Amino acid sequence: LKYLKLSKTPIIFLLGPTASGKTDWAIDWQNQFEALEIISVDSVMVYKECNVGSAKPSNKILKKHPHHLVNHVSLDSIFSVADFYDSAMKLIDDIHARDKIPLLVGGSMMYFNLLKTGISTLPSADQILRGELEKKILTDGVDALHADLTRLDPKAAKNIDSQDSQRIIRAIEIISSTGMSLSENLAAEQTRGLEEKYSLIEFGIFPVERAKLHERIESRQETLVGDNLLEEIVNIQNIFDISAEHPAMKAINYRQGLQVVEGKLRKAQLFEKSLFATRQFAKRQCTWMRGWENLIYFDLHQGEEAAEQLKKQLNLLEIV
């Protein structure tokens, strides 16, 4: 009866605010379920040189429990959202090909959301074409442009107001750069989210008492923003010609540390400033999680219950 087993291959999400213990849970789960491979969903740990301020797991842990997309690139490149999406999608395929299960762990909620719902595959703005189309509006009027759209894609033209120059330009741009109608483009775009293709098991560590999370944030903050962080930032500046605009340098702890190194913030203020920013960040992460569909919530201390629940879910899919 093997052919009855048509359930989609699983992917596990473990979301949680900063300092909620996600790495510990992931390692614990990997000890219990050999089939799991960890993919990090973190926009700072991806950089090899950002070790202190990113709360990256130690090398000893990473040796025993490899995390894909940790120490993945150097700071001389910028790892964009699209890079993350493409790398994660490829890893998911590779892991499934090995008959393993991807466990995506992290706190970059936007990254998780993109994976779940799909990244926009529509072409980005074509400035040259835009310029020409805007010129045409000035000389021939917006009606002439709508007439062009009607010739290219009658259905799209019918759905766009003949005076809505912005949407007319965008439609023409998409159709000319892909050679497909607008509806074909939108249909193609909708198919790339994970929830369409896989069995998504979505777990979240959600602190019922915010004060408990704040205690955890505070107790580890010393280790994240001490002298080691400042030394790391100075080394980074010596090796790379890196600006304060680099995404890694805008990340919490690094942003405040860089201000100290550049003399814009007193060293005595570093702990408080970075702690405040981390609390704000955790609050935003919890807001994301509150609105997350199909998320199974666990409190900070419920690691064992979560592992039990995971076992049940995987049993349903006949995987354990």
C-alpha cells in the first residue's frame, strides 16, 4: 500500500524571539531525531566574521551539530534576502534528496515569512523602459499607453483603470520583460511558497511572561557586548573596507558597538543601549508570531512537550 503515502515531504520551522533558547531546542531535537538537518534563519550569523554580537553557537557545537547558512559568507559580500531565499530553497531540496528533514531555526521573521509564502518573482523596475513610457504619457497622454497595454494583454488592460498610469506602466514592464501575460506572471509567482509544496510543521517559542524573556536577554547581554565585541568590530574594520550601511553593521549589538568604536557612544552606555534595542527587537518578533497562521505555541520551558509534539507530527507522516 506504499502508493497511498502521498503526504507531502515535511519541513519544520522553529521560530522564536531572541534569547528564547531556539538553538538548544534544535540541538535537543536533532539528538532525538537523527533525520533532522538544521538550517539557520538568521541574517547576521550568516557572516563568518560576526561571532560575538550575533550569539552564534560555538565552533564546538557547530562541529557536532552543523547549521547550514551559519558562517556561509564573508563580510566583503552582502547576503541579501533573495540570496537567503535561493540558498534555503536549494538546501531544502538537497536535504530531502538525502531523505532527511530540514529544520529551519531562527528569529528573522521576514525570512521565514518569505519562505512560507514565496518571494516575488516579478521582474524589478526597468528604469530605461519606465522613462520611455513616462515620456509617451507626456506626449500622447495616458490613454495611448492604455491602448498599448490593450494590444499587449487585453485581459490586464480590462482590469486596470485607463487613467492609472502607475499600474499601466508596471503591467507593461512585467509583460515586456517576461514575454508572458500579467495573469501568467501572477500565477507563476504564486507557486513558490513552501506551504504549497510541503507539509509545514510550524513551532514557535512564545514567552507567556515577557519578564522571563527579558531576564534571559539581560543575563546573556554582557557576553554579547563586552570588550570582545569591540575587538571584533575593530578587526572587521581592519580587514574589510566596510561601511556602517552594511546590513551586518546595522544589526543590533554591532550598530551600538560600532558607535562606541567611532566615538559616537560612550562605552559605559553600550550595555544599556544594546539591551534596549534587543528588547524592542524581541517585541517585534513576538508581534510577528502573534499573527502567524498555523503556529503551534510553546512557552520558554516547554522544550520537552515540543519534542513530544514533534514526534507525534512526524509519526503521522510515518517518518520517525
